[in-house]
Amino acid sequence: MKDHPRSILFISYDGLTDPLGQSQILPYLLGLDSKGHQISILSCEKEVAYKKRLQEVKGLIEPSKIKWHYLPYKNSPPLISTYFLIKDLKQKALEISSKEKVKIVHCRSLIPAMIGAFLKARLGVRFIFDIRGFWADERVEGGLWNRRNPLFNALYHFFKKKEERYFESADQVISLTNAAKKYIEDNFNVQRPLEVIPCSAKLEQFSNIDQLNREKIKKELDLPEKAFVLSYLGSLGTRYLLDDMMKFFSFIKAQSEEAIFLFVTNHNPKEINATAEKYGLAKESLRVVSSPHSEVQDHLSLSQANIFFIKSSFTGLAVSPTKMGEALACGIPVIANSGVGDTAEIIESEKLGIVLKELSEEEMKIKAKELLELKIPAQHLRNSAAKYFALESAINTYHHIYSTL
């Protein structure tokens, strides 16, 4: 296929200075920049993260031709601030599109899609709806919008109507999972075949362990030499089932006295410790550590398995956990529950770890025993990470979409 570089405006409601910006936005766009596309980014930056990571992000962007524009993220007062932020995003996006002669607007999630649809109608640009998830339903399931409240119910219906319109008017729809793809194609009239691009990882980073740093971290965390270490990586928002993960670990602990649960997270340790207490787990059984993104692989490599239990629901259809590819690239098997995107199907078909069909005590006991006896060659796990979650593969798919729109 002949390359056809395009002028792209990428719009994100998340900031580049958010951890997600550095793991799930910039790596893709830097790769696309290297393929010749002229990329402008418009993001919403949160004050604390912006102050903390601005220079780091600028350093990543500087060697590229990417132009970064941003607005301060505001969510107070609720609803009103969002309305004005959307208005400001529209104005800024219109300015950028006119100045840079943008041909394609790539919208990450539903609110940016509102800007993309506006630009398509105003300027005739191509519009990519990269859904990430079912945004309005996520807010309901996360408890942010109680639909018994007439205002939130009206908002829910408003955004669901918008979502339907964008599925059917976008020049390209992108999903994280095949499960979400099937739902969308069964229920909406999309213009082109829907592309699936799962959350990918810089696999070379996660397979390249700094052994000296690893040993240093091991000493700092005071990990017993022969302890079975179960790890959890990332944030612990409303979607993640901390209680169930802690309960599962309690069954591991019952069978392996020295077992340690290692959390590599920025989450408040007090909440993690309080949850452990509910299941009779001493604080000494836990390690909670925050890690720079560049050293996450050294922390992960200290574990024998990585766990993520995620709420199984309608919105779970669209979930692709980034941590899965990262753990596999480290050569670590994964433990997950079913009903979350394509996760269970990939784990079971490739034999990459353990899937719990239900989060009952009986099944947890059985699977905890299986996990302690599990032996999977690290190279098989790394090969599977490359098959499903390689960043270069994702970049090539985006490149193909950009070049053919």
C-alpha cells in the first residue's frame, strides 16, 4: 500500500500529562508522526498532572513534528464547566483545523466526538470515532449519574442519542474489543468495517528488565526470597474489583503463608490496607508502591502472577486492560474474571493464565490452588503479548486508516 500522509487533529478529553496520556496516547501518535502524518493534538490537562509532568511530556514530543495544543480541564461546577469546556474545545479545534488544513479529526471517546462531528459538518473533514468505551453507560455504572434523577436521566439519553448518531455518521469507528465491535455492528449502521485496536503496550520496555534495579527494589520492598508474589498494576477506579481481588489473595495466603500482594499503583494505600483488614490479611502481607512509568516493568517482574478483576457488565464489552499486555510482556501469567471484553477468550485460547467464570468463594479456592501450581514458559507469554498487544501493530492499523480515509 502506498503511503498517503495526512494532516490529523487528534482530540482527547484526557491529558497528555495524565499517566494514560503517556501510555495510551503519545506512543501511538509519535509512531504515526514517524510515518509522515502531520499531527496536531488538542487535549484537556488537569492542573496537578500538568505541573508535575509538563516538562517530561514536552521532552517526549520535542524530537517529533507534533504540535500540541491544550486547554485546562475543568469539572467544577459540575455540568456547567463541562458545557463551557466543550464550547472552548470547539472553538480551538476550529482554529487549528483551519490553520493546519486538517483532513482528518481523530476523536478519542464521546465528548471529543462531539467536536469531530461539528468539524465534519462545518469543514467537511473526515471523522474518526475511537470509542474507547460506552461513555454514558460508564458514568451510570460508576455511580456518577443516578438515572432516578431526572437531570442525569436526561443527560444519559442525550449522550446515547449522540453516540448513536456518531456510530452512523463517522467515516471510521474504532473499538478496543471484538465483543464491542459485534454489539455495535449488530445495533448500528456503521459506514465502514469497524476496526478493532486493543490497548497496546511498548513490549520492548516490559520485556527489558533492569536486573540491578529489580534487586534494589526487591530489597527496598523486603520481599521474602521464596514468597509467591501476586501483583496488581495501575489505578483502582470504580471499575476494578478490589474487594474480590483481596478475597482471592486471602485464599492464596491460606495455602502459601509467605505470599505477598504487590500493588504498583498511585492509589491511596489506606484504602488498600483497609480492604485487606476485612479479609483478615495483615498489613505485612501487602506492598503498595508508586513507580515511575519507566520502572514499572522492574516492579512487575518481582511477581509470579498479575491479577485484574473488572466489573462484568454491559460496558465491560468494550474494556481492553492495558495491564494485560504489559504483564505478558514481562513473562508473567495473568488472572482475570470473565465477561470483560476479549480478555477471557484470549487467556483461554492461548493458555496465558487463569480465568474465573464467577467470583464465588468456591471457585476462588480452586483457582488459587491452580495458580500456585501454574507453570507457563515466559517466552510463550511474551510471544502472545506480541501477537495481540504490540504497539507497532496498532500504529500500522491507524496508519492504514489515516492513509485510506
